[in-house]
Amino acid sequence: MYTTQLNRCSLPPWAIASRHYNRHPQPLNIQGVRHNGQPLFERLDRLQDADARGLQFHDFMDVRYQLHQWQREQTKNSRTSLKNSYLRFLRGWQFDSNSIEGAVLKGWVESRIGIAPIFHREQITDIHSPAYFRYTVDRMKGSERTSAILPQLDLLYEYVQYEAAIRYCGGTHLTLYRGVYDLEEHQVIEQQGKNHYIMRLNNLNSFTDDFERAWEFGSRVLQASVPLTKIFFMGGVLPKSLFKGEAEVMVIGGEFEIKVLTGG
């Protein structure tokens, strides 16, 4: 897995991508985000209801990035830039992780965490490959349509981490599941025993916390113990009026210890 030399986190990319980090996670503080968003988190501290906190978060994003002012803009590009908020990219990922929206989200992981994608529409072998170039084109197309999308995603990640700390008070990991059809599509680093592997996952991946639902997406299920710090987004942190998809969990990748479950 290609990692950059620089990121905007409190730990280096190679460490975050490692299996050792997944066993012993540490907080991933994106530079300046929590400080700049302090007014939001002070308001959230005063709210006991999760839906109320979700609405407060969205209202804060609405005001800070002027998302509600798209109708006032004079040009179509300006209106689109404001109208296409972080929600559009979450919905785009939910529909197709290899979409332009998916490229932007993978690009956020690459620029902030320092882990590059190994798959977008096709396998990406290195940053000099044609596949990587095509990914960067999709990423640029998505980013140019939206005002300050990376700072929006920064704040979204910090908010999800805030909510995860409340929801799983004292916890460090979640057991999550991912349905697959072809195991050969995944990069196996080593096999540690029957049905136990070290796999290199893409820099951003869809999982679910619903074991039964995972079987709807494949004939095998990958089971992983995922650090809370590697959860970019999870259903339920936003009210259903804003985003539907409670079972989906978006996980930052790297080397994971995986148990492969088969039916029957």
C-alpha cells in the first residue's frame, strides 16, 4: 500500500496503515480541525439527544460553509458549488464507491491520513500508473464542483469521532462485516490459519455492523475488528431526515486482520 510522506494527522501514514496500529489504536487528530470547530463541540456538549446533535452539526456546517445561500448565487457553477455539500458525497458513495464522489472521499483519506487508494474502478498498483491518473481525474472533477469539500469532510470526521466516543463509551474497536463474492479481488498479505488472513484493504471501505445484512452483498463475509479511530462515517450519527443508511460504516483502510466467514 502506497503511503505519502506527509499527512495532516498526529501519526505518520505508515503507522496508521499498519496492522499494529489496528491492534493498538491512538487518536487521529487532524491538524487544526478540533480547534477551529470548538464552537460546534461546545454546543454539542450541551445536547443529550443524538438526533439533536446531528441537526446541530448540520446547521453549523450550513452556516460555516454558507450551504443555504446557493440560491443567491448568480452563476450555475457558483450555485452548484454551494449546493453540493458533504451530504452529496456520502450519498454518492452509498450509491457507488467508484463514483466521482467516491474518488473525492478516497482523496480525503489520501490527503489527510496519508494512505492512497489501491482500487478505484480498477486496481491501482502505484501512483505512476494510468489507473492512479484516472482516479485523480475523478477526484479533481468532484472537488471542483464543491466549495471547501475537504474542510467539510475534516469536520465530519471529527464529529463522527465525537459521536463514537459517546455511543461506545470506553470502547476502542467495533466488530464489522463486509460481504464479498471473490476473495481474489482483495490483497492478501499472509494467511495466519484457516480462514484467518492479513489483508490490505482499500484506503476507504464499506462495512456494516449488521452480520445478516453483510450476506446480502456476497457469498463470503469478511469480519474485522476495526478501531473506532478508523471510522470515517457511520449510519445513525445524522438524523434520517438528512441521511439514510444506518447499517453502513465507512472504514479507513490499511492492513487488517480478517476472518473469512463462509455460508453453509
